[in-house]
Amino acid sequence: MLSPAPRILITRLSALGDTVLTLPVLCALRKAFPSAQIGWVAEPAASKVLADRTDLNFLFTVEKGWLTKPVEINRLRRALSRHKFEIVLDVQGLTKSAVAGWLSGRKHQITFKRGQSREIAPNLAGTRIAPTAKYIAERYLELLAPLGIEKPKLEFQMPYDQVAHQVVAGRVPVISTGRYAVLNVGAGWFSKTWVPARFGEVAADLFMRYEIPSLLLWGNDVEHKYAEEAAETARAIAPHCVTILPKMSIAEMKETIRHASLLISGDTGPLHFGVALDTPTISLFGVTKAEYYSPCRGIHRTIQNMHDPLSCRKRRRAGNDAMRAIPTVDVLSQVDILLNMRHPKAA
């Protein structure tokens, strides 16, 4: 039997999108145990998603690759042990997340059964859950059943950052209007990227038929080149239809997506921000299964014409043939569906 104020640690160290998809676990815990002391272990990039969470008591940030550095291991052990966490929810289900939980000195550790968790994670958990849900965010919530939290509501509760919104609107004035589309041209893996020129065709069509300008979102130098290619295609059709966004912080990206009329993205972090922020989304899937990573209902539309059933390691190195199987017309048909819905953002 849990006390009214249990001490619970979440271990989800990376990545951005997966951190967002884990937020419903935090929301459900706080709702079920208002007085709980809740901590989270995350790597630096993921920590930025969590920095403004008022429902989180403790945020422990570890270096990427910390598990190979004895000094970092000891630092994390000392930081965690002083809080006397009773329960660890190992949402990530990998060696690094399992060991982080074990270092806390916890009494109970919960993760998924082998196959859904990997490496040594199942061995370090006393309770292992066999998930039944398809959508990964709902699957994460199933880890809460041993705590007596059954079928909690799926909610993300992303706090509004007024300063970040004002900063990015000052740099890109159209953001203050709230009538624009965000097209995320990149992805963590090349295999998840769509064709830049097709993004450009979508941007031109959005402007010509709906008078909605597009903002091209990118994250690194390679993705910036994708944005330039997409913009070149778009401007050749409709000269003033598109703007390449500047380099932004995670908070600025979040507010840019929050206020958009539409987000179009492959399976990567910004897509999951869009879902969490209740922004209408069109998600494009290839090497990952859409049914796992997209809610695919209501204002969230999904396209997957081909799926390469590759291992995680092979997906990282694969080509983007599965994404190329999505023609521009398929995306435009989903645009029409979304923009004709009676939704305040899609109106």
C-alpha cells in the first residue's frame, strides 16, 4: 500500500519526442498522488523539455554517455540516494535507464516485459508489465497499474511560455497572427525524412488555396539544407509562401508549434510536441510503425504507404525509400480534411 506522499522516480533519459510521450505518466502520477515527491532522470536535451514543469519536484540531469564514466555514476548515485525514492518507473526500458533507477536504492522498480524492454532492464525490475495498448504514450501509462492507477486520462499539460512566444514572434512576425503552418523538414534519422521538394510543393499549395504561409523548421546544418531546398521549390511556385525559421530553443520551438494552424512532420520530436499541444498534425511514417507513434484520430492524421520492418539499429542507417512512397497528393488530401474541420486552430 502506497503512502499518500510516495517518492517516485521516472527514468526516461532520451530523446525529445519520447520524453514528451512520457509526460502523461507524470500528469497521471501527480493527479493520483497530489503530495507525491516525483523525480525524473534525463539527459541534457530531454531535460530542457522538463525544465518548466511545476508538477515535477526533482530533475536529475546526466551527461550523455554517463554510464561509462565512474565519476558521473557516483555523482548520480549520491544525488538520488538522498531523496530515498521508493518506486522507480523505468519507462525507457534500457540498461542506462534501469541502472539509473537501481542507483537510487529504490524498493520497487517497474518496467516492461522483455521484448518491450531490452538489455538488462527487465532483470533490474521486480515488476514487469506486458502492455496491450498500441499508441506508445498510452502504453507508458500501463506502467502505472501496479500503483493502482487504472486507465488514466491521456494528457500532457504543456505549460505556456509567454517569454519564448514573444521572442520568436518578434523574430518571425507571422507567428503573432496564429495563422501559419509549420513544416518540419528534418528527422533524427535519414530514414525518417521526407523529400524536401515535396514539402515545398505542400507549402505552395497551402498558400495558393488557403492563404496560409508555411514556416520551415529544422534542427541542424543538414536539415537547414533540406529547408533551403524546400523553400526553393515553394518559391518557384508561390514566391511569398514560405519562411525558413531561425535556429530556436526548445521553448521557442514549442510555442511556434503551439500557435500553428497545422504541423506536418515525420516521426521525430516536433511531431510529438504538436500532438501534446493539441495542434492539428499530419504525420508521415516509413520505417517506424504509425500505429505505435501516432494517435491517428481526430485532428491528428497519419500517412504510411510503406513500412520497412527493420531492427532499430538498421532503421538508423536505412535509406528513406518508405518515406518516398508518400506522394505530395496524399499529404494535400489530409490537409484538406484537417483545414475543413471545425477546430479552432484549423479554421
